[in-house]
Amino acid sequence: MYKLFVGGIPYSTTEDELQQAFSQHGSVASVKIITDRDTGRSKGFAFVEFENEDEGKAAEKAMNGSEIGGRQITVNEARPMQPR
């Protein structure tokens, strides 16, 4: 599995839209848009997980700096969550 962090997405973007955009570069295992716990509104970033590391790296290269919903997105390999 290869997990990507996707930042700068418009608040209106759906998980289906991200799935479609990233699936052009390989087999997407999961898409999770992070939402605010209290309001349920998107926080403007998501995680996209690929089955295959090579496909994930190709998607990272191709999608970083591209546009979704009129906003430029940032895509890089997700780092493990830091303990709070």
C-alpha cells in the first residue's frame, strides 16, 4: 500500500471526484477526505491510498501541482501521524 496526502482541495470536492482523478494513474484502494469533527465540513485535505507503490508514486508525480475544482493541489507521500 502507498498512501498519499492530498492538500488544497476545494471544500466541495467529493471522495468520488478524487477517486476518479487519481484512478487515471492506477488502482486506488481508498479515498478519505478529512472532515471537521464538529461541523462535518471538509478540512481541505484528503488521503488517497494505492494498492501498488509504483502506481502511487506515478500519481504523486502526475497530480502534484495539478488543479481540482479550480484550485492547485499538493500531493506527497503521507507521513505517519505524530502522537499528540
